[in-house]
Amino acid sequence: MNLVRAYAIALKTLRSLKHDRRTAGFLVLMPLFMIAIFGYTFGGDIKDVDVVVVDLDAGSANGSVAALIREDLAGRDVLRIGTSEDRDEGMNAVKDGEAWAAIIFAPEFTVRVEEAIEASRTGSSAAPATVEVHIDASNPNIAQAVVAELQTAVQAVLVGYYGANPAITVSEDRIYGEDAEFIDFFAPGVMGLAAMMITFMLSIISFVRERSTGTLDRLLATPATEGEIVGGYALAFGLVALVQSAVILAAAMLLFQVSIAGNALLVLLTIFLLGIGSQGLGFLLSSIAKNEFQAVQFTPLILFPSILLAGVFWPLEAVPDLLRPVSDFIPLTYAVDACRSVMIRGWDAGEIWPQLVVLAGFAAGTLLLSAYSLKKRG
Amino acid sequence: MMEERKTKDFPRSDSASGSSDQVVRTIGLSKSFGEVRAVADLDLSIPRGCVYGLIGPNGSGKTSTIRILNGLIRANAGRAWLLGEEVPVHVNICRIGYMPQEMAIYAELTVLENLELFAGMYSLNKESLAQRADALLDMIDLTERSDSLVSTLSGGMKHRVSLACALVHDPELVFLDEPTVGVDPELRMGFWDHFSDLKRAGKTIVLTTHYMDEAVRCDRVGMMRLGRMIAEDTPRGLMESTGETHLEDVFLHKAREGSA
């Protein structure tokens, strides 16, 4: 081991960093970016979960227990409460995906609570009063948060106002995701994430190479149009994304008993559009990257926000307010939402079309921009 | 595009460009990259069936000229025609071949797959592809290696594949940018034999090189320096007019004249 030579190698390596300003800046800024995005995202608790409260409670001479529970819920920001006068309307809001849960207080709720408290005082027995919660459990994190929040409010009211305990039970009914477990929730997210990352990386590396080896110039000197070149790549990488998602779907079904409530083809269509858009994004960024090394640097910039902010592992409701607008700009957010809706809720194209439109726009937009950027020559 | 078109006096487009036997023609072609003038006021006129050499040191504007003619960059001023059609060429593009300076073939594909790709770009059908592929593989002496990945070939073999890709659609006008750079002397001889064959078949070849010694084999030579054409003639004519015996000396002679 000759230290002089090792030193020379070290010097050369640092020098080449010095000459590649972008890479040097990346090395310093990347950790900052990572700590910031992880810090903010993990710091966030679930909040503003949309629920509908249907309060039919007629109350008693002493007032309404349901009103007290609602007041308690409203005092914190985990749930964002909408109200309805009608039981069916409340349930439909959940079915349509406008709310995560419908919380229903029956007309005789307060009367039952008072009976139960009276019974426990006298030592006789009476059935506890019930709060019904009809929940969309396609997102287990949110389902848990809603139920926990409701339990907390019930406890607080009972102990605070009546000094008694077991008079109310929360009865849970799952509208979607009857048997949903975390794997059902993860599978669509992981599928979208994998399709996006792989097509993005394949695309950016391929095009950096096309540019640096001169093959792109050569193609452009043939009758091939810019649109044909970009479209050809999109087709190939869209198919790669399709094969990938088929593999993930099959593995999730066979190994983890994930079931698909809706049409699997709709899931594949979603992933296909996401794959095409991601490859277009890769193409666009390839024109900024001078070499494969710089291309690779774009990966974490795309990867971390996608993991943290697109609802892959944590619900969007857990993304802090500051970063919530960023989620809306990440195409993966829409793809994961669409896949989950199809796989767990069993939704059809009629319900997920807004997500499909966003993804088709993303795909078409990146492709057009790519073709345009090729066309514009110095 | 060519906003500042030159108001230079030239014949109307048809006769300027086209139906005549001038397969390549430029008038006042200029291109700058920022402060650097890569091509300055270049007039070119290359007749059909000619092997034309653009020669000059690195940075003299040869490659920029070729790239403008192939529509890969746009000139700032001047006009250019290929086969009678103004650049960027669309109608006649299938009659033109281009071999860029870099190897510019797909290392991760086989020799035949590369040929198939470029044949596809020119919409060749299966039979004509099969014919062309056989002929070209024979010409570049790689018939045995047609199913080998390009990445497993030697540098010289890759060069030959690159040449074959430029010829796959049997173009009548071929641009070869530094076709012989980094090619060993034996292979270079082979390349020049191919060029003679093409010429005999009536093709026009425009090539760039900075090997002055091989430029002697061209029918006509244009010497470029700092974006300008400093001399143009047959190699013999250039040597006679300057009294030099090597093109290299002709170039130095002309370069001195130019800066004097």
C-alpha cells in the first residue's frame, strides 16, 4: 500500500468533483433536501380527515350527548366534519369517496345513554348506547384514526360530563375494505412507485446515452420524426411498466392473498399511463443531464417526494399542510389513488376518470414537450 | 431558422440548387455558437458522383457544416440545398445517408439488429432489408458476426457497422463525418475501397477528415480553417497552384496566406 498513490487517487476524485459543479452542489444539497422532506413528513400527524356526521339524536330533558361528542370532535383537527340530516346521504358520501366515514347517532341516542348510566348506578343491566361508524377502510391508517378519534371523544364526554364509563360502544361497519389489511393498501402504492421509478430511470439513462453516443443525432437525420422517436420510446417503456405491474399484481395475489375488487385491466391502464408520463419526464430531464452520473442524481429528487408525499405508505391526510400542495403535483398521487380505488373499493372507470384524465394529461404533456424539445434545434 | 437570409445575388432556387448536377450546394452558410463562428460564409458546390473531402484541423467547422446539412443544427445565415431541396430536407431525406463522427450505433444490439433499426427508419421492407443486409455485411466483412452484440466487437468492426448503417437504404448522397479517425491503416485502405465502389455506383460522398494524406484520394478537396473555406480544388490542382507536394503543406501554405 503506497499512501502517495492512494492520495493521488483521492485527489483526482475530489478534483473531478470540483470540476463538476452540479455534482458538488448536489452532494451538499441532497442531504439537506432529505432531512427536510423526511423531517416535515414524519412530523405530520393525520389531520383533516373528511367525515360526515348524521346526528338524529332527539336528546332528552338534559340536552344531547351526541351534541357533546360532536363538540369534542370539532375541538380537535383530526377530523374535518361535514353534517347531514339523512342517514342514506351520509352513507352515500362514503360510497362516493367524498368522506372517509359516516358517524351516525340514532334518534334515541341520548335516552339510551342515560338509561345505561342509570342502570350501572343501580346495578341492573341495560344495553349500552351505540354510535354507528360506517367507514371506508381502504386506507387502514385513516380507518384507525377515525375510530380512535371517535373513541377518544366518547370517553372524554362520558368521563367529563357523566363521570361514568361503559355506557356507549362504537359499532364499526366497513363500507369498503371489509377485509383490507395493510398489504392491500401497500400493493397498489408499491406498484405505482415501482412503475414510475423504473420507467423514469430507464428513460433518463437511455436518452443520456442516446445523446452522448450520437445515436439520437443519427436517428434525427433519418426520416424519423421527433414524435415517432419519443412515441416509440413511450410505447416500449409503457409496456415495461405494464409487465412490471402485472408481476407485482400476480405476486400480491398469490403470495399475500391481495384481492382485486374491481377490474384489473383498469389498474394496468392506470400504470401504463403513469409509465408513459414517467418516461417522458425522464426524457425531459435527460436534456439537462450532461452524463449518466448527473442523470442518476435526479432519481432521489423524484423518488423521495414520491415515496413520502404521494400517499404510497402514509395517507395524504398525514402530509403536513405546507407540503400538501406538492402532493397534488405528483402524478403518482393520482395513480395510487386510482389503483387503490379499483382494487379495494371496486370502483370502475366511471368513478376514477378524473385520475385517469390527470394521468393521461401528464403522459400527453411530457410527450409533447419531449417532441418539441427535440424539434427545437440550435 | 434562417432569419438573416443573405441578400447575396444568386440564381433562383431551381437552377441554384436543383435539377443541375450539384447535389450539394450552399450559399453564404454561417453558424455561430455564442461568440465562436463555427462556419463563416461558406459556399459549397459538390457535383454528382464526386468524392468530396472537407479537410481541416479540429474546430475548423467541418462537423458543424455536416450537421447543418443534415438538419441537426440550424444555420444563422445562408442557404443550403441537397439534391435540389432546401435544407432541412424532407422529401429527399431517404436518398441521403449520414455517419456521425461518434460511433453512433447501439452497443447493446447485435450487428443485424442495428441494421434492421436503421432500415426501419427508412421504411425498407423485409426483402430489401434482407438483400441490403447481406450485401452490406459482405462489404464490411462481418457476415459471420451478424448476430454478435456490437459491444463485443473491436473498434474497427464497430466503425464498419456504423458505415453499413449509413448505407443501409442505398443512399445516393452520403455524409461521412471523420469516417477514418482512429481506424488502423489497413482498415482505412478498406474504407477507401468502399468509397471507390460507391463512387463507381454513381453515389456522391462528402466526407470530413483531418488526415491530409488520405484526402489525396478525394476527387475534390475543400480546406477549412476557422470556419472559412481557404482553398478548394482537386488535390492535384491545389498542389500545382502552391508548388507543394503534400496536401499538408498546401494547407499550411494557404493558412499562412490567409493570416498574412
